[in-house]
Amino acid sequence: MNEFNIIGLIDKKIKGKSFDNDEINWIINNIYSIPDFQLSAWVTAVFIKGLDKKETAELTRAMAYSGHVLTLKRHEEDYDSNNPETAVSNRGFVDKHSTGGVGDKVSLVLSPVLAALGFKVSKFSGGSLGYTGGTVDKLMSIPGFRLDLDIKEFEAQIKDLGIAIASQTEDFAPADKKIYALRDKTATVESIPLIASSVMSKKIAAGADTILIDLKCGSGAFMKDKSSAKALRKQILSIADELKLDVKVLISNMDQPLGYAVGNALEVQEAIEILDGKLKNDTYDLVIELASQLVPKSEVIDVIESGKAAVKFDEWISAQNGDLKKFKETYSNIPNETYIATDDAYMKSMSCEMIGNIANNLALKEDGTKDYSAGIIFHKKLGDSVKKGEKIFSVYANAEKELIDNAIAQVLESVYFSHSKVSSPKLFN
């Protein structure tokens, strides 16, 4: 392989030229020896000048194979699509990814649903990126829950239980983890090629047969408008085509928080309510729509209403040492304050990104640790009528009342009302 240097490659991209495969692989192979300030410059150059489809596909492949790649295979003898008993024993390996949204707890619900339907769910997840909460952060609110599964534990749990979600480690797509962290620190998060390659590299490493992508679009997403969301969908499908992957992409609305809860423990509680059949909201609708990309909708609904998905959730959390009993005890009485409507109106719009930032800031303690109980619950959604004296939202935190009151004031600045009737946004674009 030819010898390259990082300064030359930064300069090449600044001038708008394309990298060849050897150059991309040199970057990835040397990612830990390149100083952060130079790698950040390279990421910034890519952010500004972009990558073509072949560059993006090769970057995806290189990052995926920068560490261990699972090669999970279905045992065909265990699967008979015409036999109701064996049809749900092993339908293949599936992974789901969201491009990031506020209040997005879909993975907590969809993963056990898919596992209960007979799919093997293998997922590696990063922490929160920017103002969006990550699946890892939500799971960390469950006392004892282990995210640091090693490869053998991960594979064994998928085989035995059909579901495993772990934090992204150095073993899997380590180059992506490095670039992912730098993007968060250099204001280069919103790069379509880098988002697409990051998403897909982790999915390839996780060994899935089928990849479900929940692509968020709206004020609380990295893709603020439909044209950007469609561009990212096109980029993801281009990678899938180049690398011969089975990928399904659904664009969903993120002009308001998904569901009612924003905040780690609060979102886990909402997920449990949905799985227990106590709540049907837009989170529920999105889970149904995503799972229906793989099986008939009636099957998806049945696996929730029968309680099979809830049982799978409990088994999954227990398998990774999570204590749901202690979780419920810990978060059963979180201090909170509720804002009450002072007039009749309609929920018109909100700055969903600001809501995400408020929730994140509320959770951040002075010592740098997180208050997993902190967050916001909305009692009304966009388009809903609000009557004087009704609850609009509640702010939760193990904090002084002054901090909670300040968060309430900030949420109010982020929500807009109308005296004229407004329509609710469509969940799917």
C-alpha cells in the first residue's frame, strides 16, 4: 500500500478532491496514531466538502472492519415459515438504528418486540450525541444493567435469548467510535456522509441480515427538513447498494418529542407501559410501523397485546443484570413540578431541539454525573386543545425547586400556543 500523510489528505479534501480506497483505509488503519487535532481537521474537511458515494461506502466498510465483525448465521433447519411453532424460532438477525431524536425510546420497545417475533436482535449503541438522548443512557438508568458485554457474552445472549444491546466498545467499529467522538466536539455532527457511514458501519459490525433505519426529520432531529432527510436516506440506500446490504429506511417526524417522556428513566417507564399494554401513543405507532417492515402488522400487535414482548423485555433486562424491581422503587417518587394552563388554547409548535437541551442540562449534575431521574413529561401533544387548568407538562429532577422552576420557564419559551385550531403533525413522511 502506498504511504500517505494526514496533512496531504486534509489538503486534498479541502481542494474538493476524492479519496481513493487506499487513502481511506490508510486513515482508518492509522486512526489512533494520527493526533486528534489533525484528525479533527480531516473530519471538518469532509464535513465541508463531503464524500461521494464510493468514498462513503468505502469509509463505511473500513470502519466496520476496523474491529471485530460478527458473522451470525441463521440455522435454517430451525425455521419453517409455514409452521407457527417454528416460524418464530429464528427469522434472521436484525438491527435497528435511529438517527437521533428527542424522547426516542423506540429501541427499548422495538427490540423485545422483534425478539418475541423470532428475530435475533443484535445492537451496539453509542451514548447521546448532541441534544439527543442515546439508548445507552436510558439503559444506564436501570440499576445494575450491564452494557459492557464482551464478544462471547454478546453472541451467547443473542443465541440463547434472541436479543442483546451493548455499548459500542473498542472491539466493534473502533474507528467509528473515534470519529463519532470527534464529531460531537467539533460541530460536525450534521454531515450526511459521516452520519450514514457511522450508522451503517456499526450495523455491519453487528452482523445483522436486515437493518431497520428510523430516520428522524424535524426540529428535534439532525435532519431539520424533508430534503435533508431524503438526502440521508438516499445516502444510506446507496451504501446498502454498494455493499450489498438489506436495509429498510423509514422517515419519521421529530417536530415534537416522541411519546410523552423526555429523559432517561422517564423514557424507560414509558417503554414499559407500552409493552405492558397500558399506553398507545406515537411511540407505539412508530414501533408497529417499523416492525411491520418485516412481518404483518397483525403479528406485531399480537405480540404486544399477548404480553410476549413484555416477557421478552423482562428476560432481556435480567440477562444483562438489570433490576427492574429496584428501578421501579428508585423512580417511583421523583420530585416534580407541573405547569398548568392559564388559558384555553391549542398546542401549535415547539422547538424540539431546545426541549432536548433542557432535559440534558437538567440531568447534568455539578460533579459531572447524571441524574437519570431528570426529564420532562408532556401531557399534551401538538394539535391538542388545552383547557384552562389542565396540565401541559411536568418537569422531574432530584434537584432544588429553583432549578426545576427554571427548567419550567425554559420549556415555556420553547412551546408556542394558538387560539385557533391547529392540526397534528403526521408521524411518517
